[in-house]
Amino acid sequence: MKTWLITGGAGFIGGALLRRLHHRLEHRFVVLDSLTYAGNLESIQQELGSERVVFVQGDIGDEHLVAKLLNEHQIDAVINLAAESHVDRSIDSPEAFVVTNVLGTFKMLHAALQYWDALEGNRRDAFRFLHVSTDEVFGSLGPQGKFTESTAYSPNSPYSASKASSDHFVNAYHHTYGLPTLITNCSNNFGPYQFPEKLIPVMIMNALDGKPLPIYGDGQQVRDWLYVDDHCDAIELVLRSGTCGQTYNIGGDCERTNLEIVHAICDCLDRLQAPCQSRPLKQLIQRVADRPGHDKRYAIDFSKIKNELGWEPKHSFEQALEETIRWYLDHQSWVQRVRNGEYRRIGVRSTAPTT
């Protein structure tokens, strides 16, 4: 039975990945998460009751802890999802992004290299370190073109700069030391359990409460949107079949302006006759001052992963958005616990590193 280490496994994407992999595979999973504000054990509560899942509260920057987990659980693969990920927060407090995204990834790589160096035979050959990154490292596009794996990095926010740096360290550890690494750069994710600081959950929750729907600037910033379950499928495929030392772009083939996203949310909530305090919901849209250094457009060319590994998104944006909105409507108690901070006080089934 293989054992995979998932860092950031109580976060939005990490939790979705654990739920999906635990259901589909007979592997063991070690979940490492420091449980910052965005880590929510409720998203993986069912999985935490499994004998095949061990949760450890800790920091990826704790090299001693990471080394213990690798050795004591005989990890076969690492999926590094732990990161500070919100652009606005990075503008206000950039140091935390350097500490976690840059230094934390470096510590992970160093521990993984020492562990991998001691492996032998098939286990050494099969070991993988997959680093999950973002399309924001490429900077901003003009009205035409898409990011490819060969696009030069040009980050424009402290968040994207920290992720770009972590990507470079992953590449360096492969080319310098031979560590079998993989990198994925994804577009904007959305889906159930997303912490309400990102665009789609913020707009859903504000609409339900009759609060303003704030849009930066003219709302014409373009993003490529990717349903989180499609992203998780791509991560698993890259881990299993990707070529070491390579990067794979993962996109949803779904370019929308921020204003179009908000309009789509309003239309869906109106159509579902959600219990909102205002109708029509579009009247709640409110323009606010633009974010400093706001990138104009992102778009992902995922032809490499499609042609080489056979992946493409399965969900249409409209289908996935409605599923997401229905989930939030059906889980108002979860929303309330996140808003008042109760989710951070639930019991933690934490297991110290053991053999």
C-alpha cells in the first residue's frame, strides 16, 4: 500500500484532493497542515475517521517534522499544496508569503532530497515530489494569447512572486540534485468548501445577505476558471504519469471577466430562487477602487497535459458554478461557522509521527 504526503491538506484544494483520492484509491495519506485561518478540518472530517488517513498539525517550514513524517511513514510521493494564497493579503502582509511559500517549500525540498537519497531500488525510482503552483507567476497577458509552460515568469504581486520563487527552487532541486520533481500551474479554482475570501464564495455569501457585491475597478479583469474536482484529477494524473522535471499547465478553458462571473452568480441565484434579501441581485453590484498592480488577464494553454497525458476538464463552467452555488445553499451552517470562526475550534484528530 502506497503512502502519499499531502501538505495543505485541510485547505480548499488540498481538502478536495484528499476527499477524491481517499475515495478512489487504497493508499494511505499523511496530511500535514498548520491550520491557519484557511485550514478547515470540517472539509475532511469524514476522511479523518479513516485508518488510512493520518493528520498532523504542523508547518512545512519545520524541516525536522517533515523529515520524521517522510521516514516514519515511508512516503512514496509528496504533493505540496501548502501555501499562503490570497493576493490581497500578500499586499498587506508579504512576509508571511515569503516564509511559507518560499522558505517553507525550500525546507520541504531539502528534507525530501535527504529522504530520497537514502531510498533504494524501485522505491527510489518511483518517488515523486509534486509542487502545485499558479498561473499568476506568468504575470499579465494582453488581449490575445495564452500562458504556456515556456512562458517567461513575470510575477506582479507579492503572492505571485513568492510562488514563482518556490517554482524556481523546485526546478533547481531537480536539475542540481536529480530530485524527481513535477510542477503544475493552474488557473483560478472554484468549488465547494472554498474559504470566503475568493471571488465566487464572497459574492455568493454577500448576495444571500443582501450585502454589496464589490468589484475591483471596471470588472474587466479576465481569469480562466477551473472546477476544483477537474484540477484534482489533473494533479493525480501528473503525479502518476508526468515526466520528472517537467511543468504542466492546468486550465479550465473558461475565460470570464470578473463582472461576467458576478453576473452569472446573480443569475443563477435568481433562477434557483435562493433566499436572498434583494432582487434582482445585480443591483447589489458596487464598483470599488482597483487592487494595486492588478493583472489584466490570465489564460492557460493546457494542450501539453491534454496531448501527453490525456487530461481535459470534464465540467462546464455553468454546470460547475451551479453545483457550487447549490452546495453553499445547502451548507449554510458551514458558512456560518466559517464566518464566526467556530470552524477553528472543532476537535483535531491529530496523530504524532509514528512508525
